[in-house]
Amino acid sequence: MERSERSQRTERQAASRPYDIVLFGATGFVGTLTAEYLAAHAPQDCRWALAGRSAAKLERLREKLAAIDPACASLPLITADSSDPDSLRALAESTRVVATTVGPYVWYGEGLVAACAEAGTDYLDLTGEPEFVDTMYVRHDARARETGARLVHACGFDSVPCDLGVYYTVQRLPEGVPLRVDGFVRSNAMFSGGTLASAITAMGRGPQQLRAARERRLHEPRLVGRRARAPLGTPHFSRETGAWALPLPVLDPMVVARSAAANARYGPDFRYRHFAGVRRLPMALGAVAGAGAAFGVAQLPPARRWLISRYEPGSGPDQERRDRSWFSLRFVGEGGGRRVLTEVSGGDPGYGETAKILAEGALSLALDELPPLSGQLTTVTAMGDALLDRVQKAGIRFRVADAR
């Protein structure tokens, strides 16, 4: 879709749709944090609304937001349910952008993606579920391209700091040469009930995840004349970061590879590997054992249901614990005889920073001048420099630690 066509569509939507942004799942744990961030930071002329299943909970949240900004006392409320296609269609048709926190997305997410793809409405979520992302590509990318909708998955800690961090690193390496980037993530954060449910659900769906990945490869155009890869690395000690590196089989490297495939700036042959950085060897061994145990539990449906039930969805770490939480992502990039070490860092990754990123992503899609693209897009492909600038201004730090 050409820029002029997208601009005209945006202008028509602005005139015909009552909202710029609707936050769906607003009363959940991360949804509430996102709503609080929007209440504090959305421009006064941004027309946004809260959506969820319970009108009573939405009303209580609105009262809470009014303490942050009195103007929120009149914030519109929309009742919608992920199991009710008519309510999702009405929601998508009422706004230019939908941001959703309702997961696990493989269970509850497709209806809203389908509604947004059909209505030409931009969509963001917080999924870290590769199966969901691949399935949504196969089923809804083509229609979104026809209507001009941008479908942006993983717009939280999964996978924006990684995706933008690699993009930031690549910009500091030579052009037109093969590039290699390794990422190392460290954090002391805790999980919420909703995050645990999504992670355990994904672990227990290995066969379905493999089928979804194969199906996507059949539909996805092949990259011609370039390569963009994200192979699983091997455990090793990283001298650059001073930590043991444990390969992470998560969504982040897949997102990075898709950003690289869409952008020639990543060079003719790009490779990214993603690791957890663990300072001490005993902790590294314990992390491997713990991950193996969690994966084993996830394969047994009764054990999986029991583990998920131990943590109430909508619950999460309190403010004091979040204030102590932090994350750091270090990237080692090489190419064309140059080597650079960069870092992306911030506060509580799973909740405070995730809410911030989701909100800024929604504001970017609604308000920024962006590339004239549609369909399923990564955050870098959809928003690139605009989102990088936004999250930096919001307090997430990007820096070059070393270059030679």
C-alpha cells in the first residue's frame, strides 16, 4: 500500500472511527499498568478507550485512572469478550489501533486478530508464543495486506528490547557485509500468573508449534539473494559479557530474523543467536535443570493444569518488587572488520517496561509517520526509528559499551 493510500485510509478512519487506540484486557495485571501509563503519557488529543469483559471492573479501573488524570473520568468503556466474534468485530471497527493483553493468545487471541485484519485496524499484542504468531501469519497476513492493517505481535519485553537492540547494533556496523550478532539477556524479575500460563502452555504444545512453523514456511516468500538466520547457539562462556551463555529457544530470535529479512541494512548474510547470560557456573547448571523440569511438567496435562492453577491470572509482583527488578540485554556485533558491544537496559521487564513498550507502540501506530506497510510485521519493520526514539524517551537505555 503506497504512502498516499495509507494516509488517505488513516484520514478516513480518523474521521469515521471514534477512537485512536483501544486497550483490550485493560483490567488484567499488565493491562492495568498499560492503562496507567496511557493515562499519564497519552497526548490530550489522543482518543483512547478501555475494553474488557467486565463493565464493573472497567468502571473501577476508570476511577483509578481519574486519580492520575482527571480527564480519564470520562474515558469511554467498551464491553467485549474474546469468545464473542460480534463484540470483537465491533471493537475493531471502532478504532484505528487495538492493543491487547489477553492471553494465552493461542487460546484467546485469534478472534481479535481476524477482526482487525478484516477491518483494516492496526493490532498489537504481548505474545511470546511462536505457534500463535506463525498461525496468525498463515491465516490473516494476506487479508491484512489487502485492508492495510498492521499486525504487530510481541510488542512488550517479548520482543522489543531484543528486536530494537539488534537494529541499534546493526546501525553501528558496516553496510553491505555479512553480520553476526549475539544477544545475552539478564534479569532478576518475577513472573505473573498470566505470564506463567502462557509460558507453560507454549512448552506443552511442541508438536503444534512445529506444525505451525512448517505451515508458515510453505506460505512465506523465500528471501532471494540474501540470508537472515537465527540458529540455536551452544552453551559457552562469553568473555565479552563475563557470563555463561545458555541458548534460549524463545520467540525473540525469530522476530530478529524476520526484521533482518525485511531490511537490507542487515547485510547479505545475517545471523543472530540469543542467550541467557548467567554469571556463575552453578547458577547456569541450576537454570538448565530448572528449565528441563519445567519442560517435563508441561508435557503432562494434569501437571500443567495444576502448575498454572497455583498462580491466579491477573496477579503479579507488587510495586516494591517491581521497583527492584531490572533487565540488561548485551549485544556483540561483528562484520566488515568492526566489532561493537551495545547494551539495552531498563527496569522491571515483565510488567513496568512491558506496559510502557506496549503503550508507546500503540501511540506510535496511531500518531507517528511510519513506513507504508501492512500485514504481519515485526516492531522494527512496522515502527523502527519512531519506536526506538519513543522507548528511549520513556527511559529504556540504549548505549554503545565498546567499539573497535
